[in-house]
Amino acid sequence: MRLSRRFWGATAVVTTMALVLAACGGGGDTKSGASNADASVSVYGTEPQNTLIPSNTNELGGTKAVQPMFAALVGYRGDTAAPYNLMADSITTTDSKVFDIKIKQGWKFHDGTEVKAKNFVDAWNWAAYGPNGQINEGFFSAIEGYDTVSAKAPTTDKMTGLKTVGDYEFQVTLSAPFSVFSTMIGYTAFAPLPDVFFKDPKAFGEHPVGNGPLKFVSRTPNVNIKLTRFDDYKGEDKVKFKDLEVRIYASQETAYQDLQSNKLDFMETLPPSAIAGGKYKADLGDKLVQGHLLGLSTIAVPYYVPGYNNPDLRKAISLAINREQITKTVMNDTYVPADGYVSQGIEGYRPGVCGEFCKYDPAKAKEYFAKSGFKGKLTIASNADGGRKEPLVAACNSIKNALGVECDFVPATDFGQWRSIVVGKKLTGMGRSDWSADYPSIEDFLNPIYKTGASSNDSSYSNPAVDAKLKQADGTADKAAAIKLYQEAEDLIAKDLPSIPVWDEKGVAAKSSRLKTANLDFRRLADYSSIEVAS
């Protein structure tokens, strides 16, 4: 999940768009008076794909619980995405290749043990070690020695680029300069792990012990995940309530009904029935929460599916989708059409990167479809919960009407099953592929998705020219020069259309009348530190 970190001293870099948007948004104080610090809060959830380990969680269902349980070196302001030192006392570098990191003293894990530098070093080494099979393994690829530990038959389980200097200091050496690194390390995958984790990782996954503002209580599959406040937490993002329940719903409609009747406190997205005709505006009134998300929705076209490794087919499909109509009618302007591979609001975003192929043109779509020689039925698969079905059905209908070919929506039982299909490369046609920023950087919209073998490369796309350009950008210390190279990589990706950009979410959420305040952060999550419950 998806999906803000560059730090140092007191300087934080924020995109111009994010600064402008910070003045907007909803979910502010609608009630006066004291808040109830002993209250319980419930949020809408979907079943996580895996156990709750930071290095193996990259989807929204798991992130809703993992993020508040773990505190990384760098945190992000929920409204602006501005990074700040969280567990880090300082992060210094003179060349964007060697980083000296000092952590704050006195921070505790939920089991009472102190967080030390070795807890970061050990956690990063474990996550990068190939045999451990962690989804977020690739995030450590910039560190010197990663290639050795991530191999199928590694000869060591420790990266040469990690060195513990003292109890509260460690050094990171990268394979090459990487201007994004001090931003990236606020992603949850870089969280520290306590000593108890390494004794039995499997047992830890069932009962995780973190260092964040909330600690684990219980998990009942397909029912809920329960957390409670960690009163010894020292970060500035403390919560102002006692207990959190991430409640698992099979139906977003049911969740919305519960929210309206104050049986659920927060939903980061709304069901199609509420969005249709703008009904949610009348339903919610001052319970409406508006945010500004850094995310993008695409439709992956897997290269391993027979007949789909066909550039003319991908162009035909993209030209056949009426984005303007779908975002206006089905999504009621809660999304806008996407026109590239980087979210609006990210520094380095440029309009129109996808060019003519992200514009609806049924006549041209038919020409490319005829050239493709494709025979048979087209399908788009996704989990059907969470309001994902309706826009994809509309996309299928648009394709069918433009191309005169059968197109069906194929539902998965739930999000966990859906991601298992995608990760296992078992798609039989196209598939939904959404991305929320892990941190606010153009790099985060390219490397994890389009680099050969990347953890979220749902299309199994591979282009050596793209890989080379991304590697060049990664190794460029100057931030502005690096962004230009990432843009060049995006241009190459746009020519191949490995996934089809469709829409970019604005950010519309809802809170119960129990909550005084609740904000939506840039990752499409409740900003837990903003939540206050009325007394």
C-alpha cells in the first residue's frame, strides 16, 4: 500500500501541490467541548493479504493495522505528506550514498524492550534476505550488498551496507547515490523489529509487537483486528482515543449503513450507491471528510496471459475506455481521468504523458484492435468489494461498445484472494492495479511497479531500457536531475502501456457523528492522530 521521506535537520521538501492542498480538505472540528480519551474507534477494513509484519504488508487492508503499530525513522504529515524526523534524531549525508543515522533514545517496543539501532539493522537484513520471501524485499535494493542477500541461494544474510555504530547510531552505505533514500525510509517496511521477532517470526506475525502509537490486541480473520493505545509512545503522532477496531466488511454498502447509524466511525472511501448522483453529500452533511490523495488507478495487462503481450491490443483497450464519462457518471466526480503513470500532486507529475492513448477514441480503438489480431473474450478481474466493481464494469462496457468484443468483469471473493491471484501470476485477463503512495516521490510510482521483477509489477512487465533509466535516476544524487530521469523512464513506460491509466482519486471519506475530528491522509488512510471522540 501502496503508498514521503526525505529528511534532515529541520528541512522538509513538500510538493507545491501538497502545500496548496493543505489549505483545503474536510473532517475538521464540528463539535466543541472536550474529547473522550478513553473511547473506542472503529474503521472500515478489508481482510489483510498476509500476517501483520511490516516487510510483508503492502496493501491497504494490512496497512490500516500495521502502520499505527510501527514507527519508522521518518513520519509524514497526514494532510500535506511533509516528512519529519520521527524515530530518527538525525539523518545526515554528504553524498547521498553514505548516511549516518542517529535514533532517539528511550523509545520502547510494546513488550517494554528499548528500540536500538540494531533493531533497524536486523529488521532490514531480514526483510532483504531472499529465502524469507518478503513482499517489500525490493525496497532495500539500494543498499550495498542487497544483491548478495536477496539471491535464490545467498551466501550471507547480512548486507555489507549496514553497520551498527553504537546503541543509537547506524550507518547505511548504498550501492550508488540515491536522492530518494532519506525520504523512502519512512515507509513502514523500514520499521524496526524487536528481538523477540527473530526467535519465531511466524508466531510474531500472529501477535506482532511494534513500537508505534497503538499496540496489537487480537485478530479474528474476516471479522476484525483490535489495537489499543500504547501509553509509553513518545512520537508526536500519538492518538487521542484508547482502542481501535479495524472491522472487516465483505460489503461496503453494509459498512456505509453502519456508519450512518454510528455503528462504524470512519470509512476512507464510499460505496457506489452513495456516490451515485452525489447522494453522499446529502447523506453525510458535516460528516463528510475530504482529503487529497497521492494515488493512481490502472488496469494491468499481464504479459504472461496468452494474446495480451500485444501493444496494439493494449492501445485499443486504452482508447476504448471513456474515462471522462465513467468518472462523471459512475464515480460522480470523486475521481478524475488519469493521463500518465504518476499521481497528480507528486513533484515531477506532468499532464498528458499517456498522450492520445488515454483519450477516448472508439474509431482509432477499432483500428488498433483490428491490427492486434486478437480473438476471444476480454476480461477485467478484481475484488468486487470496496466499490471496485462498478467502475470496472463500466470500463468493460465501454470497451465492448467501442470494439464490438465481449468483455466481462471477473470478481474475486475478497481483497486477500484477489492479491493472491495477482501475486501468484494467475490472472487470465486484465486486472485492477491501484497504487497509493508509500511516500511522496515520483520514484515510488515507477520502481515498485514497472521495474523488472518489482514487488507490485502486476503486469510482469520488463523493459531493459526502462530498468536502465530507473537505475540511472536512482543513482543520481541531485534531486532535480533525478526527477528528470524518472520522467524519461515514465515516457518509455507510456510507449509500452504495460498497464492502462484510468483514474486518479480525489479523496472522499466519512466519519460518524461520534467523532469531533477525523482527517484523511494522503495514503487513503484515516489519520489516526487527528481523530478525537466527543465526550
